[in-house]
Amino acid sequence: MLTVHEWAWDEQVASPATLLSKQNREVRFHPGYSSGTAAVRGDSPFRQGNVYYWEIKMLTSLYGTDVMVGVGTKRAELDKSAYQFCSLLGSDKESWGFSYTGRLQHNGKSEWYGPPFGKGSIIGIYLDMWKGTLEFFLNRRPLGVAFKSLQGSVLYPMVCSTAAQSAMRVILSVSHPISLKLLSLQALKGDREAMRELLTVPGLRNFIASSWWLLSGLWFCGPICIYITF
């Protein structure tokens, strides 16, 4: 399995009720007991014109008011609910969140999106800064576009939790610049016959296999599924 880490959690932009470890890729919220909502932000912003994919594994049982993953700007106030139990990500216009209950939230509005997740779940986040879209994966299966019109914002990865002793770890974080090759492949991904032919070209096959997260619509394109199942 591909293991790349392009960023980690930022200890300078973390709520007091967080404990970072594993080279700041693992976070434990409320190590003792919980009196509100704790959050942390990534240490690197996402650049315009790139696409990003990262995975977060839930290490403990999830319960309580909310546990969320998502993105936000520097203006997202991660400490504002330190003594309040709430769904922090997406509570204002500066962040976008996906809850362990299966709901999305942005600008204080929430809606159902996917199945709930818990201990052992791997949440993938695919941010396309070219198209301005944000999509989530559950155990490496795409759930569909969750948010649009994010281009133009300087965004960071974020997570939050109200659950005492809850923990999660970033197990992968990769990116790729937008290119003509990528845009062409994305345009063809709905054409299974064309994709099967492309998979016979060694250079393209290797590119697709190593960058499956760029082409989430290829989950059922035959040979490639063997690779991305891990």
C-alpha cells in the first residue's frame, strides 16, 4: 500500500484538550474527560490548482455529540466551543464538515449524506482545488461530491471531537497538480471500454494504479479494482 505523508497536525493550532503523537499524525481528544469540543488543524494549506487526498483512521469508538472530519479556513475558530458540546466543523461559513453520524454541515446547515462511521473506519477526503469540490470516502468507497464552490479559498484539513479519549490517525496524505493528462482521464472515466484500452498502455496503467484516488469513478473498471482494494 502507498504510504505518503505530505502534512501533519499543527500543534500550534490545536485545542488544549488534544494530545498529538506519531510525528503529529495521531490526535487523541480529551485525554482525561470531556467538557466541550476540541479540534486541530493541519500544518499546510492546500494550493489552488492541485487535487488532494488524505485518509483518517478512527482508532477508538465514537460517541457523544459529534466527531467530525473536514476542511476550513484560517478564520475557522477552533477554540470557540471548548466548553460547549457541538458539531464544530461547518457551524459557520469558514469550515465544511462530515460527521460520524453520516451528516454534512456548512454555514450552520446540515443534511444527510452517507452511512455513519466508527472505530476502525477509514475516512478518505478528496479535495479538488481546480473544480472546487470536496468528496468523502468511507473505507475507500466514494460517497459522492459533498460540497462545491470551494475554489478561491485557502483551506486546511481539520478534525474535531466531543468524545472523551477519542483518537484518530492520518494514514495517508497525497496530492497531485492538475495536468492535461489528468483532465483527459477524468473526462474518459465514464467510458469503461476506453478505460480498458488505456489500461493496456504501461505508462498510463501505472499512473492510474498509483493515483486511483484521482479517478474515483474507476472503482468498477475491472483490473484496477484489484489494485485499489489493497
